[in-house]
Amino acid sequence: MQVRSLFLFKKITIFLIFLAPFLSFTQNNIIEKVLDTTNVVKPVAIPMTNVVKKIEESNVELEKIESRIKRISSIKEIDSLLPEYINYFST
């Protein structure tokens, strides 16, 4: 009797293991998302005249920045003398 009940228990267990994925409710609750493109910002082509204008503006801006950060000649002299000072103080 005990062998028969053990056999029945194994049979039911195997049956439930194979049946469990089909009885699972989590697979039925998949929400399908629909892509809505009405609120998406669509890219707009940039006119060629605007591209050239922006390049020129940025070149002018870069020239202004370069003029502000140009080295002063006295600083260049000090900077160029640095290796000599290092040699002088290390000896």
C-alpha cells in the first residue's frame, strides 16, 4: 500500500510540474504597449544658410576666446627661462 501511494504521489507531482506553466496567470497578464508617435518631436532639417551662419558665428566666438587667452610676451619669456632656472638651482 505504501509503495502504491508513493507511486501515486510521484505521478501527481510530475503531472503538476508539467501543468504549472499552463495554469500560470502571470503569462496572461502581459500588457501590450502600443507605440504612440503623435507626441514625439520629429527632427527638422536645418537650412544650409543657417549652418553656414552658425559656423561663422562659432568661428568668431573662437577667435574672441583665443584673443582673451593669448600669452603675454613677458610670460613667454619667464616660461622659456624655466629650464635654465631649474639647471641653475639644481647645481
